[in-house]
Amino acid sequence: MDQLNLSSQSNLSKPVTVGEWVITFIICAIPIVGFIMLFVWAFGSDQNPSKKSWAQASLIMFVIGIILAILLITLIGVSFMSMFNR
């Protein structure tokens, strides 16, 4: 019974501390380095599961933001072109 509890506890990872999150956010604020580190944290095998999930969600939101920005720029461009072609 004790072995069962020990094996289930070893599968749990320790929580990410506030200090680690602060360092993570500071690293992400650096333009190129932050983007590369998101990939390292998202797809690295030795990462904390909560940081890994956060990095994956951040990358998904980044892609959604890029797609929405492209659509908005296209819409504005088409609107201006239609105004000047009259």
C-alpha cells in the first residue's frame, strides 16, 4: 500500500513557484528569445506539465492573433481599395 502511494506521488510534479513564473514572464517579454523559449517549454520533454500547457496555449493564442491580424489588415486594405476605385 505504501508503495502505491509513493509511485503515485512520484508521478506528480512539484508546482511552479511564483518566482519561476515571474522569470518565465520576463523571459517571454524579450522579443526573439521569448518566442523561442515558448517552443522549448511547449515541446520539451523535461518541463513542468503546467508550464508546458501554458506555453502550448500561448503559442495557440499567438497563431490565432496572427490570423486575426491578417484578416483585419486584408479587410481594411480591401475597404480602402474599394473607396479609391470609385
